[in-house]
Amino acid sequence: MKKLSVALILAIYIATFVLLGPASAGGIFKFRGEGASAIFSSLDGSGCVWTDVYINPNEGIFQSPPGKGSTSSGVYMFISQYDGCTGTQLIAAEGFASLAAADFQVFGNLSSADLNATVTLFDYVSGTYFDVFADLTWTGTGEIHRQSSNSHFSSPGCKVHSRFNGSFRPAVATGTVSDGSTNFTPEPSWGYDIYSSKNGEVFIGCN
């Protein structure tokens, strides 16, 4: 699986945040803060069932000028279970949860991060909700790198301009994401980062 950029990771998080808020035909949206992300993949003992988990906690200050910024923290999660022997999708679930300040913390110079949170997921396969508890620790594994990008999107009646500047450190996450009976992350994550970023979105004419 191709590794996503930090800018795209944050874009997913911001998109989730915006969708949960009131719709707007235009405006400016800014974020600055810290976050972490990880992908876990594992194969069960039968050699058939693959489990993939993507998780992205984030904390920072969101602002829609001219209003004052507000501190917010949240986590997005996606879990997939697929039986390759029968070609059956067993679970395809996602969810977002707001976090208290102590639930997610980044330490040092992006050297480590901790997450302790309960997330309610909606499973598109069964059409039901279920809770998972995440108890994860990220440990930095490399040097800090910097990344910046500018992008533009347009469609009839809507234009979006995005700008991203960030610093990120490669990291491995370990711990559990469990529904009480199944640990969906028995193996360490195979990628992603701990990061700090500044991100801006300008929406023109979008509903």
C-alpha cells in the first residue's frame, strides 16, 4: 500500500471536522497543532482474514477568521477485516470522536505520543455501531523532515485552495485497539508519523 503524505492525512482529518460542523458557501479555515497517524495490518492464524486499521488523532487550534480560534482534539479511525479465502468483507467501519486534553498527548520534539480513547464506529457491512478502545503509543524512529504543499480544486460553483506546512518524524505505534474481545492491532504499525502542522483552506462558493 502506498504511503500517504502528512498533508493528505491532515486533509482527511480536517474534512471530517468540517463535515461535522455547519455547512458554508465560502470562508477560510485554519489549523495549527500536532497529531499522529498509523496503519496496522495483520493476518489471522487461518491465513485468510486480513485486518487493517488506520488511526489519526490530532490536537490543535481551529480558526475561521475573523473569529477567534478554538482548541479542539479528536481522532478518526477506520477498521477493515477481509476474508481473502472466501472473498468476503467482514468489517468496514469508521468513526470520529472528540478527545479531552489528556486523551492524546505529543511529547518532546515529536519524539513520542500517547492515545487513550473510546471511539464509536459504524460498520457499513452489518449496519451497526460498536465501540473500540484505543491504547496506543507512538515512538519516533527517524529524523524530523519538513513538508509543504499548495493545491487547488475547482468544480462548477466551488473552488478550494489549500496550503500546508508541517514537520514530521517517522514513528511506529504499538498497543491495542479492542472491542473487548478482539484486539485489531496485534502487530506494530508499519508506517506513518508524529507531526506538527499549519494548514489553511479557502472555500469559494461551496455548499
